[in-house]
Amino acid sequence: MAIKGSLREASLPDVLQLLALGQKTGCLSVADRANFGSIYFDRGRITYASIVNRPDRLGDILVKHGRLQPENLVAAIEVQAKDRHRRLGQILVDEGWVSRVDLDHFVRFQIEEAVYLLFTWTQGTFKFEAGLRPTEDELLVSINPESLLLEGARRTDEWSLIEKKIPSFDLIFVPNAEHVTSDEVEITSDQSRVLELLDGARDVTRLVEDSGLSEFDVGKALYGLLSAGFVQRAGRSQAAPRVAVNEGRVQEHRNLGIAFYKTGMYDEAGREFRRVVDLKPEDADALAWLGLVALRQARWQEAVDTLAPIVERGHAPPAVLHNLGVACEQLGDFERADAVLGDAGTRARHDPRILTSWGIVALRRGDYAGAAGRLDRAREVAGDVVLPPVWYWARSLAAAGQGNIEDAEAMLSEAGEHHPGHPVLVTNRAAFLELIGEPDQAASQLDELLAEEPALPQAWKNRGDLHYRAGRYDDAAASYRRAIALQADLGDDVYFKLGNIAFRAGDQAAAAEHWTRTLALNAGHELARTNLEALGAPE
């Protein structure tokens, strides 16, 4: 299930209700301008939530609330640095520095506060991806979203009032000397804690950090104190030195870019990495991410233009070489792709992904023996790891190219066991079934695939080709029309065959239109040109 939309059209609480009722498992990503948050679900219950660049680490929260001594937190971090498989929370409990009850309480507190803050976001977008889970090092809970909705709605209403008096977290407030508290005036414990910290230097952000309270609780306390006249606004906090601010901004944009990328929000990811490059033009890491984003969006030339300068500087990591090679291969620059991927394969001899891409380049160049050798090496270094569908696609074609039809069919049968129903592998298998004289079985496999996945232009084209070669021209034309409706530039041969079919049916106008389209896609298609000349139609 894919759910995405604008927060202006659907509020976050409404989306949470939908996911809870549907008992969904996955990640809900929320983006609001330069902010990014995520909420994870397991069968409709919230298990984890976080906001990028928000200083709410669990250890800091425990220290602020007096449940953990600062020196013990430092010691726990040092232990974790030596044993990264142990979670920080588990170390704190094992060493007796924090009780299990306190740990569980503040993990839940941390997650609830993140969700409540996300409720206040009213602009931006949301996207739910099924099946995604938090990383293994996160401490998880199980919260019924409905238990947060009422409190979240109350906070959202109150926050809209608070923002009128506290529109920015860089504001500084000081006690009002004309309104001194007395025994007759009762203030809350949160208000008392905030009041004690108003020294003329702390802004609202510092108040949140030093008080141990949440943003909402600090805002609510300040709102009450302002309304009663106990505090007044004194100005804004001074900006940190330019270098420090720039480094902080760089890391914030980088964190956001990575978070956006991991949830498939590539436009937003590209925006954040471009901001990093604006601040640090020579940042190779950000440029590498931009190249990867371009790859994901099939902007091949942009990927080459972004990644090539990194490689030209020297000492580019294998991942950058791999991505550059893939982009060159997609552009048809097989010679450069072969050289770049060969370099990547030399540096990362045990990476099956790089060896697979290198094998595909050989396949595209017609070097079937070379492709088979590289792909077999990829399988060898992968060991017991199941290879991706693209490996089976390439290896079966390499076998067929060498005339080993039985080996090709065996590869596709094995692929079907590991990746049943994968569209590329099904279409490949259909092609081989036709090749060995089983066109009806080939057509049947494509029909089953398209019944499940009707939006596959290549599968419709393959189905049309089967019918065309069998002389079933009406069925072929129907399949071709479905294919180009899904992807208009699928290939010049589709339009050429549609022109042939129209000409056979006596519709010369339609034939001329299709052949003209063929030449628009491929100006070197001489048969289409000859046919148009025979009709006397202008090109």
C-alpha cells in the first residue's frame, strides 16, 4: 500500500488513524520545509518515532531528568564505541546506572514527544512505505495511536495560541521586575523551572535543552508567564560565528538529505544535498549523493556530470565509480562504462553488485563470454546470498547469446524460485519459451503477468511481438496500443509494426502516421522511410 499526500489536504492524526485501523506495518515519513520526521508502525501500533536534527537523544533526556549522571553517560558511550553491537540503553541497564523501568519510561516519552511535535506540522508532505522497519539499534515500544490522538489534538490547539506569543525559538525572555511572585500567586512546577533559567542569555531552544522539559511544556510555561506579566521579551539570541553556523547547517542539510533519500523522496533529497554543495562546493560526499539521486530518477547525463569530477580528482570510492559506470552504460557509452566499472571491480573484488554491473556492460557490447565470466565471478563472491533479479536476467541472456539455450532456461527456472513473478524475469522466460518453440506457453505467462501487473509497457510490447510473429495482427495491435499508452517512447519498432498492421488493414492514413512517428524516434529507420515514400506521404 502506498499512501502519500499533502498535510494541507490530510492532517497527520487522520493519517495515523487510517494506518491504525488498517493495522499497517511500515514507515510514515513527514516533511515540512527543512524538517523531516518518521513514525514506524507494526500492525497498526507505533513502535518508534524520530525527527531529524532534533537534540533528543535518550542519554541526554535521562541526564536532564536526573535519572542518569553525566559521567555515567560518557562512560556508557565509551563502552558502546568498543562494542557497537550493544545498545546504549542496554549498557546503562547492565551497568546499573539506569533502571529498566526508567529506561522504558523515557524511551516511550521520547517517542511520544516526537509524535506530538509532528502533530503541529501543518505544511509539507507525508508518505507511507509498507514493510520498512527501524534499524536494529533502536529501542522500540508498542503504542496504540489512538492513545496519542486526544493529547495530540489538545496540544495542537494550545500550540496555535502559544505561537502567537512565542513565534520563534531564538527569542530571549527575562523576568519582569514589576511583577514579583508572592505567596499569593501560584505557578506550576514547569513555570517555576523555566523562570529560574531566565538569565537574559538563554533563548527558548536553550531553555528546552537545560530544563529537561519538552518544547511543548516550555512553550506552555512561557505562555502562562507571559500572559500573567511575569516575564517579558528581551530580544533574540546572537548568531554563532559564521564557520560554526555553516558547519551546523551543512550537517543538518546532509542529515535531511539522507533521510529523504532513504524514504524515496528524491526531489527533497536532491534539494538538501544541493544546499550542502552551496555551502561547501567541494564536498565530495554531497556530490556523490547528488549523483545517486540522479541515478534513481534516471537522469543519466546529470549523474555523469556530477560524479565524473569526483573520479577525476582521484581516490574515488568504489561506490562512486560503480554509479558512474552504471550511468555511462545507460547512456550507451559502453567503453567508458567498461573502464570505470573495471576500476571499481579491481578496488572492490568482493562486491557482487559491481561485478554484476560490469557483466551487464559486456552483455550490452555483445561480449557474451566476457559477460558470463564476470557474472559467474559475482555469483562466486556472493556466496550464499541470493542474487538480485537483474543478475539472472543478464546471466540468462549471456547464456542465450552463446547458444546455450538449456543453460539460459535453467537460469530462469532458478530465478523463478528465488524471485517468483518478477516482471523482467517473466518476460525473459516468455522470450525463451518462444525461442524453443512454445509460443502458446510464452503468451500464457505474459497474460498471467499482465493480469497481476497491467501497467508494464515492456510486457505489453512483448505480448504484441508474440502475436505479431504468429500473424494475429488485431491482438498484436491491441497490445502495442496498450504499451505506448503507458510509455509513448517505448521504441520505434512498436510504431513501425503498428504502421504495417494498419497498412495491411487498408488504413493508409494510420500507417503513414505510425511510420512518421517511427522516423521521429529513429531518423535512420530506412524501411519506414521507404514505406512513406511509397505512399507518397510527407515525412
